[in-house]
Amino acid sequence: MSGQATVKLPKQIEEEMTMLRGLRDLMGERVGYFFGAKMLGKKMNEETETERTAVRETGKKLREAISTLIETPSKENAVAVLTAQKANVEASEVNSKVRKPHMKKINPLRKAFRYIDTVALPDSLKELGKPATPRFSLSKWVTEAIETKKK
């Protein structure tokens, strides 16, 4: 024998430790999905900048055309609104097509951490004897952490 004594934990503590380890692993998985989706979203934004800019620009032109039509109603201004609307729809469709392969990777990650947030974590907390309850104000430590982060 190596001289070390092994301590046998009571069954209740052993079960709680197992549940806590499971909760730790679940939180690690959730945070991993969140950061993965965030990184993929950032990559998508970088790779689709041109298409997103086109949607913003056509939207701006559409809003301007509508304002002009409201200020001075005329057939030409109405045609300008329809033209701008068509351009905005086309730009949005192009943007959607370019984003589609990215969203195919991002959506499962978002669904996973949403599932963990709404089902798995509340179930785990209930199992640990601390069910999640709605909160309507921030705890002191969260408020302080946010204030520190702002500075």
C-alpha cells in the first residue's frame, strides 16, 4: 500500500457531486455552442459585407423615396418607390442566398444552447434542489460586475 487512505463519501454527497459535474459539463457545452455560433456569425458578417451593405443602401433609398412620395405625391415618385422596393427585395434575396451556407452551420448551435437554456439547465437545477425561478431585478454581484465592465 502507498500510505494514502481512501475516504468513502456518503452516497448522498457522491450523487450530488456527480450531478454537479454533469451541470459543469452542461454549462461548458452551452458556452462552447454560444461562442461557436458567435464566431461563425462574425465570419459570416465579414464574408457577406458587400451583400449586407447593398441591403442597407437599397433600404435607405427606399425610405428616401417614400419620404419624397409623402412630401410630393406624383406618379414619378410612386414609380421611384416601386423601383427602390424592387431593388431592396432583390438585394435581400442575394444576401439570404449568400448567408444560407453560414446559417446552416450557425442555426444548430443556436438551437443547442437555446435548448440547454430552456430545458436542460432548468431540469438540472431542479434535480439539484434549486429550481430556476423568474427574476425581475439583478442580483448585487451581477450589478457590480456590469458596472465594473462598463468602466
